[in-house]
Amino acid sequence: MDPISLEAMAAAVPDGASLAMPPDYSLPPVALAKALIRRGARGLRLVGVPQVGFASEILIGAGCVAEVETSAVTLGEAGFAPRFSAAARDGSLRVVDATCPAIHTMLQASEKGVPFMPLRGVIGSDILAHRPDWRVVPNPFSTEGEDPILLLPALRPDFGAFHAAMADAAGNVWVGRRRECATIAHASARCLVTVERVVEGDLLADERLAPGVISAAYVTSVAVAERGAHPVALFDEYAADSAYVAEYARMARTAEGFRTWLEREVLNRPAASSPSLAAAE
């Protein structure tokens, strides 16, 4: 599998597509998020697996996102995600509330090719009042009277995306212990992976690495993006840049501050040169 450019990868995601991404503790595709912003993507429907962070926050702030289904949007120690919070308050973003187990269960149903899967823990919570697509039914196998069970529909995103340390020439991708990325790849219709580098040999042939490899059979395309998870940490490749995230959180408290940050860090032009980013508000 020949790598494609980051711009070509972003261009492959049409407006309105659903896009599943992992949280900041698990290989988020920040470089792809920035490329989608530069492309001017609109109407994306994000799925947090099971939550999302910096990459989703900047996509939301740039006006690229219409909906997010997730358990949380957070910047971790830097606090709340300010542009997500603003968009949720003003109604410009539809927020579909979920739980971590529910997100994983719905994706696992898609992964296994079944229309739904059962779950117990959500029963009795307020979230059911806001999820008409989740159904509580009697357990058909119960022999001890009433035994309700929750059925969750399979969730099959149009695209899954994450950033990994490396891929080989065949398109096999190493994600280490980050198994939620494997779930994303298996459950999504197409999977886009950015990597630090492409290595020689066959990752699946290496007994030490193979347990952490996602087969190329589940990978649609690979793009090289050095430091593509920054400011999030990537294994022992580089540490989290907490100062960078803290500065972002401070600037993004206002729409004007976010616009200034976006112009400088993503669009690479002086803020005064582009008055057209009203959508970022």
C-alpha cells in the first residue's frame, strides 16, 4: 500500500460523513483534523471511541462538525473543551449522549456483523430518555421472571481515523495496546491512518509486534504525518505538550482567541488576513 498525502486523505472524507476517533490517551489523529480544517470540511458527525479530545475540539471550533456522539469531550488536565462547550450551549452542535460501554458495544456489534448487542449497565439511568434508538426488552432466555436487557444498535461509521507510530509497506499498522483503535478499524466502513513513518518488512511477521498490529485488510489508506498526534503523547516517541494544550485552552475561551490560534497553528497565516472564519464562532 503506497502512502498518500495528508491532503489527499482529508479530501477523501466528504462533508457530512461520520468519523470515529479515539480519545487523547489513545492515538488521536490531530494532523488529519488540521488537514480537514484546511480543506474546509463541513457537517461531519464525530463518534468518540469512547470519548474525544483535542482533535475533535479544534474541528468543532473551526465549524467542521454538525454532530458528536460521545461519552465526553475533554482536554484532560487543561479542563473543559471551550469550543465544544460554546457550540453545545448555542445549539450549533448536536450532542448525542452516550456512555463508554455503550459506544464500545455498538461498535463491537458492527465489528461482528450483527444488528445489535445487549448491555446491562445503562438500565435505570437518565440517558435512556434521550436515546430512543436504544431499547429495553425482556431477556428472552430468562428463567427467573422479569429480567430487562438493553439492546444497542450496531454503529458503523463511514470512516475511522487514528494516528499510529508506524506502518509497513503492505499497510499493516502497529497500535500497540490501543485496542480501541482496532475496534475502530474493524467497525468502520473505511479506515484512515496517519503514521510517523513507514518501515521495511512485515509487521505481522514480527512475533514481538504482531499482537499490536492491525492488518492492512482493515486499513483503507495510510499517510505519513510526523508528530501527527501532537500535542498528545505518542508512546515513547514524544511526550504530551501540556503547555501547548494549556495555551490553546486559554486562547479558545473566546471565539476571537480561537480564530487567532487557528490562523497561527493550522492555517499558517496572520489572523488579520482571513476575516472569513466567522464559522469558527
